[in-house]
Amino acid sequence: MQDEQIYAELTEIFRDVLDDDKLVLRPDLTANDVEEWDSFNHINLIVAVEQRFGIKFQTAELEGMQNVGHLVDLIRKKLAATGR
């Protein structure tokens, strides 16, 4: 899966979970940049991402996640490891 596809699907997820239809994802975006992106919604985002892409994150991966770009990298690597 190409990064553009991942960003498109993530945008849908983020807009739905954070209830912001105008949210634009960019690689350097962090929770500090989005008012609604609190710890509760962070969990909701991760669960939604895992379900949408059919992947599971390890705790250490999540603890090391610094921004949306890093999340996209993790998703791409996990999908590649499963042959998708």
C-alpha cells in the first residue's frame, strides 16, 4: 500500500474519531497540534487504525510513535510484512 492510500484512510479515521471534517494530516502532525487528540481519543485512534488495516501494534511501537509520519511508517511496514 502506498503512503497516499494510507494517508487517505488515516484521514477518514482521524476525522471520524476526532469529529473534525477539516482535519488535514501531515507527517509532522502530533497530538499537541490537535485540541481533540487527547489520551482517550489516542486509544480510539489506535484501535480504529488496527481494525481498518488489520494490524496490531506492540506497546513499544506506540510508545515510540512521535507523529503521524511515524504512524504511517509503522502501518506501511506492518502491511509489507503481511504481503499487502
